[in-house]
Amino acid sequence: MAQHAQLRIDTGLEIYFCDPQSPWQRGSNENTNGLLRQYFPKGTDLSQHGVDELSAVAHALNTRPRKTLGWRTPAEALDQLLKQDIIKGVTITG
């Protein structure tokens, strides 16, 4: 993130960088990697998979309830955040 300082200024978000070789500092990321490996083994070349297949996996993961989200899906949690206007400065298109 070469422009992390500007992102922080523009959004007011805190920016956090994890230490290398410290997976415990990014638990949600590690959990998501594990979920992705149910579909794609480590080292898989994702360019060998079509857009439809990748989109189907993304949909499956984004509609899977998560304990850390109070058993809501990531899609539901994001929708709630956007409706509450917690994320400021984000333009929703579509």
C-alpha cells in the first residue's frame, strides 16, 4: 500500500501493518486463506480458473456465516455497515 498515508488522511481509517511471519496478527486473513484452500490448494494458479468459477467461490465465501460476525455473512455485515454510513467517503455504484 504505497499510498496508505493518503488513505488514512482521506478516510480517517487506522492503518495497521502486521509483522512478517506473524500469522496470529491477522487471524481473519488466515481463516479466509483456509476457506479458500477448500477450493484451491496452496500454490494454485488462479489465472487457470475462469471468472465464473472464481465468482462462484467468492459468492460461496461471502454468503457463509462467520462466528466472528455474530453468525452473519460477510455480505450481510458489509450491507449493514454501508447502511449505517460507518464507512464514510465510499461511493456505491451499480
